[in-house]
Amino acid sequence: MFLANAKVDSVTQIGTNVFLLKLQSEKIAKNAKPGQFVNIKVSKSSFPLLRRPFSICDVEEDYFTIMFTTIGEGTAALRQKQKGESVDVMGPLGNGFSLGGNYEKAVIVAGGIGAAPFPFLINELEKMGKEIFSFSGGRTKNDCITYEMKNVSSATDDGSFGFKGNVVELLSSKIDPPEAGKNNKIKIFGCGPKAMLKSLQQFCLENNIEAEISTESSMACGFGICQGCPVESATDKNKFLLVCKDGPVFNVKDIELS
């Protein structure tokens, strides 16, 4: 973990209220792994007080990128950043995706801004020679984010783009049934709203498919001191794991999503 005054390279709009902020920090970029996040002080003023967590979207040499939507004062301030300005960043933080295993096909499942960690992951999976299929979901066409995804199928709740229904329903229509004996060659990587992740978790457990999901939570410190982002362990009912420290990426078998 490093503290850095990362230099702004660019802010780019890639969709309806979806932006990429490209920052320069050699230490963070060189040490980042897919699925990890950074904690950013979005404002120099006393409000908001806490840093905001953002998935590391991609890494290129000394640069890393975050993806965000503007939903309040903090993210609006990020949108206004200019080239050459400094941003107070802590990272990389948390545990990322486990890329190892004997799977042949990597299946990406993203809900809305849950697409954020996947460009970095996809780049690394391609280096490993994995075949990649992506599923993007949202309430409407504007909510489907497919930035840098490969072999994309989309789903919208209102049917305005792609499959009409949620992204897990679309996924289940494409995955071979358990009796086909092919699921041991698949690994699923998911990120999105909690309801989507819970549905995806249930689907993967029922079909005995290896899967990891990136979870979200409100965080204060970002590295486990405040104990403010607990998630219930599936293997020990008396134990809680921390999204910031033990996650944000978990095997679907390891946590209970309420």
C-alpha cells in the first residue's frame, strides 16, 4: 500500500454519466493486481471527510485508470479534474481476482458500473491465453457498460438493448447445464449490485461453477482498521470478513450475501 499524489493525465467520458480518470503513479501502477482498488480523497475541503474507494479499471506502464459515475459532490469534483493536477490516492488495496486454475473460458459478468475492474482483468487473462466471454447488464441501454470487454452479450431490464431480463438470466441461457460436464472448464468473474451478485452466487453454486465476485461496501479506512465493512463468512457463522482487507474479491463459496 502506498500514499501518492497521483498526477491527472486525463478525464474521458465513455458513456452516459460514465467517466475514466487516468492517473500517474509508478508505485501504484506497478504493484496493482486485477480486482484491487484505490482510496481517493476526492475533495480538499472538509466535506466529504472520508476517502472514496474505486476499482482499478486498467493499468498501463506508470498509469492507472478508475471508472466512475457522478452521483454526488465528490465524484463531480473528480469529473472536473484537469491535466497536471494532483490527486491524493492510497493503494493498491485489498485482494484481487485469482487468475490461476485449469479453466479454459473466463466469463465476465458485470452489472452497471460493476464493469469497472474488468478491463485490467481481461488484459491479464488474454496474456494467459484464456478465452473470454462477457455479459453486461443494466436497467436500460445507458446502464450497460461494455468498455474494453470481449465477446459481449448484453441484457437490459426494459429490453431496450439486447436480452430482455437481467444479466444472470442471460448468462443462464448461455451456459451449458451441469450434466453436460463442461462447467469445470469455466470460471466466472462477477461485479455489480448486491442483488445481482447474490443471484450470480446462487447460480454458480447450484451449477457447481467456479466463481469469484467483487463486492462493494461503504469504507472508512480501506485497510481493515475501522472494521466498518463486514461481510458474513459462509464457512464460519461466528466470523465476519472485511470487504476492504479480505476482499473485495471473494470466492462465491466463502461469503453470505444478505
